[in-house]
Amino acid sequence: MTRTAPTLLAPTLAALVLASSAHAQFTYLAPGDLTPGSGSGRFDERVYAPGMAFPIRDAPAYANSQVWGHGGGSGPGGSQCDEENFSYPWRDNYCESRSWDMPLCPTGNGHQGQDIRASSCMAGVHPAIAVVDGRITNIGSYSVYLTAADGTRYDYLHMSGVRVSVGDSVSRGDILGMVDNEFGGTPTTVHLHFNIRQTVADVGTVYVPTYMSLVRAYETLVGGSVPPPPTPPPPPSSGPRLRAEYVNQTFPLSEDTFSLPGGAEQYGYIELRNTGSETWRPGVTFLATTEPRDGASPIAGPDWISPSRAATIDREVAPGATGRFAFTVRSPDVPGDYPQFFGPFHEGIGWFGDDGGPPDRWIEVRVTATPALPVDDDADRDGSPADRDCDDTNPALHPGASDTCGDGIDQDCSGADAPCDTPPPAPDASVTPPAPPPTPPPGASTRPLDDDSGCSCRAAGARTGAHSTHAALASLVLAAVLLARRVRRRGATRRSGSA
């Protein structure tokens, strides 16, 4: 391990001077305002860990860059004990140029947390403490991980004199180790590198901005709050504040046919990913018309904010996340082709096309308006013009509708209600028909014997009296006639046999 700590006398005197005025002097620059030339910061005022303690036990402490500060590898030179390193205002260095994969940073890579110097550059004398109750889940060669009950992980790097072990339960304020420059044999300045790792919707588990959580915790430590900076930082020179990438849309693409009858409406949305450094917010970030910019659109729907503003973003969209602009288009009454271009716009900053893009002709919804049936020609809007519809005031009555038999209504406009009598099915040619019944003798009645023959399911006693008696007599007469015929046939056979 290489230590770069100076002699003890000068830093001790400097620490006493700084400590005496720490409370009155605390100021800080806006989040995302990195040291010029050190990378693209993220302007994010969210406090990701509300209520946490400050990770260095004693004030004063100074959040700034150790690499781009005095004594750092990319700094202005001089000693790490230079008084400028131990002065206000604080400065964010989350997303400072590094090769680490960082989805929330404007470039997708960067520094994972915040560098913090204690009140002096003396190594191994300033305690670092647990910011919350939790459990020690990992100890590396120069790192200690503290995981809270909600899953948030707090990382402490470069400490010496570590006092905890993996699996230990710790309470808020417990000493974990001492601020130092442990870095596995690689030289660094005396400081505490502090990370916060959380799960972020639509992104995953990532290192989140630590700066504003540290500001709030430090205000509590020094016994007062400080108003935030009045204005956000200027756009970083190495990356645009406003930039978007296309993700998806439900409207047909401009090269595909998107036909709508005149007056018809269709709802849809366009999704874009925030690839700039500025967070998009509802009521601030809009999808507006372009070509020309802010021109009244012929396809503006009833839910547009104005004739030139189709929609605002649906939610707060941090860099790296995806947002949605949802709106309705209305087909013009005059048939024709209506191309409409759109561009994102951020109030107070300007058009995305003037910064990181997209250009004004990049997002397009092209509507082809077709003629629509006049209301007078199809008053009930059932798809049948009045000259073919038998009742143009009732959408249930039109050619092709299902006609209910026996209800006295001609639903299908055929000219009559559908009959309910169904003709008997044709006999199956493969089945031999049954033999016809015997022919009754002359004078015999041909009236059916009983309406309830065969598979009748008439309830017993449903018919009584004369009708039942007549039916029984008719059966007896028919049986007698058949018996007489059989007797005559047998007699004739016998006579012919004896001839």
C-alpha cells in the first residue's frame, strides 16, 4: 500500500481552522455540475436514501473529485493536502469519466459514487460509520458493503482499520473503519469513496446518484439546511442535455399505409429513450409539431394540449429510461395525404433537435384521409347506405343481419320475416325406407289413429273420453278386417290344393 499522507503538523492546524467555520460556510454546487473536463454529469435532485446518516462521523467534510483535484492523477497539480481540496462548495463527481458500466450516466459509463474527504488529509484517523442499520454482506481488499433491510447497499471504499466482519449486524452510527487510501497497492489520495446501489424501475439494480442524499445527511450533521442552488448547471461540454432515441410506436410507420375515413380518430403512442443528461418531466417535456416548428397540425386530435403540442411525457424519465407520448390523431375531412413531423421539446431549454437530436424530420405520423359516408346516407352507421337499408334509423335492421323467425320483424331486409317451419330432411339414400302400412278396406277411415303414437311423451291422462273410445273401436275394426282377409286367403289356398 502506498500512502501519500504528509507530516502531521500542517494538516492538523488546517483541520482546526476549517472545523471552526464548517457550519456557517457549507454550500454546494448543483448535482451533475462536475469539474470541467472530467466528464458528463447527471442533473438529478432526487434523494435516493432519505434519512441516512452521513458516512464520516465528524464535520467538516468535503465532497469533491480526488482524481481531478489537487494531488490527483488528472488534477491541477500540487499536494492532496491543498486547502482547495478542503473547502466549500461541494462538487458532485458521480458519472465522472470512468470505464464502469453506468446506465444512469449520460454516456452509459462513469464513476459509481461520490468521493468525500474528511476534515484533513491525515490517513487512518477519521471514523467512517454505518449510515443505516443493516448487515455486512461483503468485505474486499479495500471495500466494505453494508446492506439495509430494504435491499439498498451502501459501499465504503479505501478504509483502513476495518472493525467489522461479513455477517455482522450493525446499527446506524457504528464505526466500520477509518478514512484512508487503501486501494490494493494502487496509489490514491486519502478519501472515502461512497456508493449507493438500488433497484430502479425500468433500469434494474444499479449505482444511483449519491450526491443529494449526502447533502441532506450532511445538513443534519452540521445542524442546518442550505437552500439548493438557484439554477441547474450549464450543459456539460462532453455530452448533450437533450437527446432521445426511438424505441417504439403503435401508429403505422410512415412508409406504411395509414388510411382513415374523414373525421375518424385513432389513439396511439410513441416511445423514446432518454439518452441525454436532462430528466424529462410531465408538463415540461412535450412532443411538438415540426416542419414547421409549432405549426398547427391538420391531424390534431381532441386530446392534444394545443394544435401544435400532441402530448407531454407520461412520467418522469431519468437518463437511460424510456418514456411515452400518447395522443389521438384525427383524419381530416378532405381526402388526401397528410404527413406530420414531430420533435421533442423541453420548456426552459429548447428543442432536442438543437442539442443532441433527433432532427426535426425524424419522427413522422402520415395519415391518408379517405372519403367517409355522409351521415345522411347511413344515418344509423350500420354500414348499409339508406337506399339499401330497410330502416336507416335502426342499426339492428340492415341487409345481412341475422333474422329471428316468428318475431314479426324483417331484420335482414329480405321483405318478410323468416319462417319458423323447417321442412323435413331428405331421406338417406343408403337406408331402405320402411314398408307402407296396409291399405284399409273400402269405407274405412284414413284418419290417423292417435296423435300421440310413436315416441309421444304425452302425460298419462292428458286425453280421455270419446276420443279415446273411438280410437279403441277403430283399432278393433281394423284388426277384424285383417283377420278376415287372412282367413279367406287360407281357404282359397286349401281349395286350390284339392283341385
